Amino acid sequence: AQLAPLADARAVSALRAVFGEAYPDPVRVVSVGVPVAELLAAPTNDAWAASSIEFCGGTHVQRTSDARAFAIVEEAGIAKGVRRVV
């Protein structure tokens, strides 16, 4: 994962982002299979379609055990196959 300017990150052709979601600028880009720097250098490369490339607007921990105690206050479907837990 790497932070990137929002406009540059949006130019990546195979990017998956949640419609209607507000992302910060810079945005965290998470890529499995291709380094984010390569995506940004050639954003229209058709090869990126074989990779998982997504925006991330949330908080993350390295391991679930790092979260310690927390409370789920809301859970909702925000897109097909995508759930949000708050």
C-alpha cells in the first residue's frame, strides 16, 4: 500500500473504488500483484486488470489482536459483495 495523489490514483484503469465514497487526498492505494509506483507510472496499462487494486479510506491494524476491545455500532451493505462495519 502507498499514499498517492487522488487524481493520479483515480487514473489507474483497473482501480476498484466504492461509488459515492469520499476518499482523502492523498488516498491510500492497496495493490496485490503490482507495486503502486508501477501503477502510477503507467495508469492505463491493460495488464493491471489481472491485479487487485483498491482505494482504502479506513483505519487498519497489522493483526486483529491489535484492535483490543471495540464495539460495532453499525453494519451495512454499501455495494454488491462489500460490507462496512463501523
